[in-house]
Amino acid sequence: MTNFLFSPLEQFHVLPFSLSFLNLTIFSNALLVFIILGIATVIYPHTFLKNICTNSGFIVPSDTALWVELIYTTVNRAIKEIVKSKKRKYFFPAIITFFLLILDLNLYGLLPYSYTITAQIIVTTLYSLTAFSGLQITAFKLHGLKYLGSFFPSGTSLVLGFLLVPIEIISFFFKPISLSVRLFANMMAGHALLKVIAGFLWNLVNSSSIFSICHLVLLVILVILLALETVVGIIQAVVFLVLICIYLDEVFNLH
């Protein structure tokens, strides 16, 4: 118990849970994914079922439905502004699914006794590779081998191409890495900082010295950091959305 309270990295350990009645062992990160998917499957459709139909025939959305509609319009607007192709509408379901999944995982990770899945590099790498691989398959279906010409910038001389092509190839492979590392690093650093401040706060509360009054200051800081980490979780989901849209635009418009 002591290690759990005062080790800022203990919260990122993957714990196994044995389901003896099913003869199955499931890990904490996979368990939380199933829980979040189950909650989302219930909540999102339920928000629209709670809409109120007035006597005049107009449907008045509930408060939660307004939030879901705000997310829908935000993602739709981002895709329209970034992706310059009429075929972008076919990718809207996949993009909003990625956005909602990462947003839910980031926010649910802030709940007490929860688990931050996006603070695991293997998980963020899996999400980024899945999205990036889908984009590359789409690119080859649209352009065929012509897609390889995107590694040779237009208007570049052949001599300069020997320098730019390797740079383009390296930057190409760094795209999914940047997607995964950015999300992982921000979530892990923020949650570790929260745990460090909470550990100091716990020590001061149990201290009999005159400095124990300082725990009130740390409590205010902890609340501010918690609010800041909530904003960071939302921003990271938006950043993932924007980068996916940028990469999708590059798929449609090679140069």
C-alpha cells in the first residue's frame, strides 16, 4: 500500500485479473477498454433517446445530446477545413471513432482508482499504427504506385532529390511515432506530476509539524493541476484528430 501511495509510476503498472469462473486472465488496460466501450455503447445512443418531442412536433435535444452534437460538429468542421477532397465524408466515421476513443480513455483515466491506458506507449503505438496503416492502404488504392512519387517533392532537381528523398522517407516513418509518443508522453507526465503532488499532500496531512498547514496550498495546486490535466486530455485528443486529418489530406493531395 505504501508503494502505491508514494510511487508516481506505480499507477502505470499493468495488473492481471484472474476470472476463475471463465478460466481466463485479463489485464487492467484491456479490462478498462472493455468497460469504456460498454459505457460508450450505452451512453451515446441513450443521449438521443432522451430527446423531448414537443407538441408542435419539434425535437428538443437533452443536455447530453447537445454535448454529443457539439463533438460531432467539431470533428466534422475540422475534417472539412483540413481535408480538401469530396471523399473525406467516407472517412468521417473512422476519424470520429478514433477521436472519441482517445478522448474517453484520457478522461476516464482521471477518475479515482481508474487506469490511464493512453499512458502506455504500446497502446498509443497500436492506435497510431492502425490509423496510419489505414491511410497508407487508402493511398495505394487511390494512386497505386504513383503514391511513391510523394517521396520526391515536385519541382525538385534530380541531384537535390538524392538528399530530399531519404529525408522524406525518414519523416514518413516518424509520423506514427510522433502520434504515439506525443500522446503517451503528455498523459504519463501529467499523471506522474499529479501523483507526486498527491504524495506530498499525504505526507503533510500525516505530519505533526507546523508545516502541515501547507497541505491546504498543495490541495489548491492539486485541484488546479487536475483541471489542467483534464484540458490536456481533451487537447491531446484534438491534436490526434488534426494530425490524422492532415495525413489524410496528404493522401488525397500527394504534393
